[in-house]
Amino acid sequence: MFGKLNASLGVMVLCGAFAGHAATINFSTAFAAGNLAQSVTTGGLTISGWDVSKANGTFWSNNVILNNRREAPDDLGLGVCSVPTNCPTTGHGDNNEIDNNGSKFEVIRLDFGSSTLVTSIGLGSLDGGLKDGFAIFGSNTALPNLSLLTALVQGTNQSAGSVDPVLSINQSFRYFFVAPKDRGSYSSDSDFLLRSVSTGVTPAGVPEPLTCGMLGVGLVGLGILRACAKTMG
């Protein structure tokens, strides 16, 4: 009986340990400061920078690099450099933030590899003025037409005040896209940084805590019945 009890308790402890965990990635500390590659990876998450055509939202160009800015307490996070050969290591926010200039706008894509619950996304370096708009999308398509998607959350720095926003998402997709809000028009001041992402993850194939508990209770019951049968026999 006690062997069965110990086994069931082991199952419950094991399930409790693996059934779910939450994680936050701070991009400003996850990578070296300055210029990075077009795609970088940390903790199983791949972050990529893109240029997207305003005339045709389905044309994505990866001829960019990411830049990790660390310049002030509120000027931290990842941006995109559309001209990699002319990207400053620091400073020059119009060049190395998530920007909206000319015939294209910049996007950072978060690829989790499978559908993942994202609880929040943090932004940084929202400059003054009402043009600093942001939009965050979710999709299970790698390179969607963002004009056909509904933003999970969007706004301007006015709504955030002087504090960089941490935006509540609470949606599950494989890909999340961080882009300027006004993607169809020119705005030289619409620039900001991607600072962090928080997730709540239950790995595929791992039972939820309630399921684990029921399994453990069932094993305890089987152990009791077996011990009673032996006593009566």
C-alpha cells in the first residue's frame, strides 16, 4: 500500500513541477548591446527584424538587422535597422528603432516555435508626440498581410504617459508581430523599441495539475483496494 502511495505522490509532485511555468525575457539584457543579426535566438524564442512594403503588405524583406539599444533607463530594447551598412551602434533613434518611414515600415517578429500564451509585451523609448503609435498582432502564419489582421493591442505614447507600457496580451499564437500603428502613411516620428515579453507556458503533452492530482488519487485508491483485497483473502 505504501509503495502505491509513494508512487502516486511522486506522480503529483512531478506533474506539479512540469505542468506550467511563466517566463519573462528582457531583450536589453538578453543580447549584447549594439548591432545584432537579422534574427537572434534566446530561450527557444527567435526574434527577427523585417521591412514590410506599405504598397503590398505581403512583401517582407529580411535585408535588415536588429539593434539592441542601452542608452537610458527608458531607452532600452530591440529596434530594426533597414540599412544595415549604415546602422549606428548607439544613438540615432530614427535609424535603429521600430520605425515607419518612406515606402515601408519595420516589424519585429517573435517566433515561439509553437502556439504559446503571451501574457504581456513591454515597449521602450516612446518619444514625445502623438505619432509614436504601436500595434501588436498575433498569427500562426509566418509572414501574414498585417493589414488583414486585427491588432491585439495598439495605441500611442499618450496613453502610456511618461512610463514605458507593459501591454496585456493574453493570447496564444506561434508568431507575434510588433509594428508601428500607422503603417499606411508616412511618419518620421513613429519609432519605439521592443523591451520584453512574458509568457505563461504549459508544454504540449504534459498533463495539467488537476489531471495529475486525479491520477495520483486514483493510484492511492488502487493501492488501498489492493491492500484490502489481500487482507480479506
